[in-house]
Amino acid sequence: MLTWEFPPRIIGGLSTHVYFLSKSLARRDVRVQIITCDFPTLPKDEILNGVYVTRVNSSGISYRDFLLWTHNMNSLMIEEACEILDSNRFDLIHAHDWMVGRAALKLKILYKLPLVTTIHSTEIGRAEAVAAKSRMIQQDYQKVITNIEQRLLNYSDRVISCSNYMSGHIKRTFNIPANKINLIPNGVDCLRFNPSTNIREQIMKSFRRRYSIPERSVNSKIILFVGRLVQEKGVHVLITAFEKLTHNKKISLNLIVVGEGPLRQRLMRKVEGLGLKKHVHFLGFVDDTTLISLYSSADIFVVPSLYEPFGIVALEAMSSRTPVVVSNVGGLAEIVNDGITGLKFPPGDADSLAAAITRILEQPLLAESLTSKAYHESINEYNWDLVAEKTLQTYNKLTVSTDGIPMANSYSEEEEDEEITQSSRGDFDEVCYLTDQGLLQVLFTLGATKEENSKSVCEISNLISMSENSTKLSLGRLAAHGYVSVIALPRITTSELSSFDVSYHLTERGINGASAGFS
């Protein structure tokens, strides 16, 4: 399995998914090898719950351009994976999202192994959720990611999606046939979200004291949010709804926000502007024990997402016997049965969200009914053993033929030959992670800001581990728009003037463009 995040590196739900899926597969005697990014103080190689984990030294990659960082992370993954695959037999490769797409495709071709890809979210989906106009998704950075996603999906033998919503999105957006997509919802470890009473009470007592929150009672309630602080998670909608709820002076309300992200400072300013600083608490990342205690101690859990392929945090709250209120969008709409296992509201509608929260606060019998039914559904419908079993069924379709004989690859010989031909041309490496803005910053970092410091295509491409062809195409676009100057000096042979040495440096406009990117 290839994944850029794996505990304790937890950015979103992907990390949790891979951890519990791999552990459940290992319990079924499946040899699972994880290749992921490093984490401070952790060893390069270890075995966790029967799962083999190898971490690449991604912290040694210093590029400030995220796409270039991702490209080189994939290079490290390919190198590590080749060492493992050269000395061990594996039946297939399982990739998680576009971040590891280049490594997945390269390894598929080199070792002629079937490729399964789980798509947890897409760049187009995120962009459409937060963009005022659909044309915004055509920005340079987003186009690069979408192209990587398209190629990864095209060359995967099977695609796993976590919801009907995502299955439909993948079919429509990337033109992937339905018979290539397997729907396997996420799971939840219900036992994990039922901490001992003593531990929970100790943590919450300390927490309430720290933030001057009254003890839990009819007149003192906690609303909880857990997730990344990005636009598509809709935290701003929750804060607006919370401000409306505080007009009811009969109840002391506190909003707990767990998670990090680029919008944290903006959200904190919004809270301060609304005069809610004493009632809204941003905790950032918290340890697992604290998170579990918060889940089980909160009075209401809210998922206000504008875009949500699944929403694993909703399952975690349901397993904690906490009533949930979720936006009626994406996979969330499939997890929660409105009025039965939780309440829904139209995405982005702060008034409707406030009304749903009020309904639970004012109707304790409803809250009790919601939590009971949600808990039992999470146990019966969303458990990791079931996810692992369905995933194994997907694997078996690729690795075992109808007569029980292992298959080397799901493609015909003609298709396989075509893939090998493409690989030999380097076409898979032409999935370009380099935006034009990123290349400006590379040239700036190299000091190519005047003619005498010009750099050749070879020097540039070697630095960023990108093919010369991709680098030339980007340099050509930048030169056409006046960001880069091209220097062509004649190369003299013993007999005649035969060719040119071409090098590049930033113009004044290019220097300004690179500086703007860094800022």
C-alpha cells in the first residue's frame, strides 16, 4: 500500500482508513507492506499490528512548491518499493489518492502488478465546493492535480470509492466505467470510542477548568467539531450558526474546534469579531486519548462540510453515542438517516444548522433515540472487518482467475505491451507535477536571475527529478509570456558549427512572479 499519511501523521481521514484497513487485512493473514512518509522519532522500518511499515525520508525534501515536494516523495517511494519488491513476492499494489499516483503507476509497469486505487476525494470536488464559479477549478495548480488523478484512474485495474456519491463523481468527472468501480464504505472501531469513565472524567474535568467551562448540566452544553480547517469543511458556517445560538441566554454553550489548517487564523478573527472568544476554543491537534474523551463528552457533534466524500468523523461520533448534525452533502447524506440516526441540514445554511442543534438541545428524548440507533448502525454496517472483507474480494478479482489460478496481470498481452512501450518512453513520468509558478521559484532558488547565471534544461530537470521534456514545455510557456529569457550559444565541434547550448534565466517580470509565489 502506498499512502503519504499514516499514523501518527494524520492530516485527514485517509490516515485512519489505511491504518485500520491494513490492520484488519493483516488479521486475515494478508501480508501488507505500507510505504509512507517519515515521522520524527519513528524508525524507518517497523511492524505494527502485523503490518510492515516503511517510511521514506520526505523531511529531507526542502522544496516549498508542494507539487515538486510530492513528485520527489514519489521518487523516494519508488526507490524503497523496488528494494522490497525485488526480494519479496506481492500480488498487487494498492494506492491511496493522487499523492502517490506517480509511484503507483511506475511500480505497476516495472513489476507487471495489478493496481487498485482508493479515491478518498478529488481536486475538482473540493474546488467546486468552494469556488464561486466553476472556471476557478481551471487554475494551474488544480489542473495539474486533476491530470494526475485522471491518469491514475485510467491505468488502475480497480477503483475503490467510499460512497455512492463518490462513485458517481468518478464516473462523470473522469469517464471511468461503472464496472471498474467498487463501492466500499469506510469503517469505525466502535470499541475505541468507548473510553473508561474515569479517564474521560479526568480529562474533561481538566479541560473544563482550563477553559472556564461549567460542569455538564441541562444549562451547560458542548458542541464539537473535528476536522481540517479548510474552506470545504464549512467551519465558518458552524461559527455563524453558533453565534445565533448564543442569543439564548438560558443555556451556556461552548464550541470546541479540534484540528489544524490554513484557515485557523481567519476563523479565530471571525470568532473575535463576533465577541465569542470566551465560548469558542481552538485546540489544534490533540492526542488520541483526549480526542476520544471529547467525542464521548460532547453534547452534539457537527459536520458542516460543503464537500465531503464520506465523513469518517461522523461515524466516530456515532460510535461515541453522541448525537450528530451533518450537512446533507456527499457521503454524509448516505451515512446519516435524517431524524433516525442524526439530523441533516442544507450545506452552507447557518440558520438551518442552528435550528437542528436547537432541536436536539431542547428534545433530550430525541437525542437519546438518535444516539442509540446511530450506535447500533455503526456496529452493524460500518466496521473494519467488513471493509477488509470487501477489499479482499476486490483483490481476488484481480489476482485469481475463475479456475483458481493466480493472474499475473488483469490486462491482455496487447494492452500490456502497449503499457511497456509507453513506460519505456517515460510517458508515466510525464504526469507533470510542475506548475509554471513552481518552475519560476526553482529558477529563483538556483540563482538564475541574470544571463551569466543561466541554467540548462539538464541542470534544472536534474535538480527537481523531472523529465527534460516536461521541463522544456514549462520553460517554453514561461518564455512566451516574458517570464524567462532564453540564451542560445553555439556549440563548436572540430569540424563545424553544429548545434546550440540553450540555457534560461529569469527576466525582471519572472523575478517578481517568483517572489510573489514565495510570499
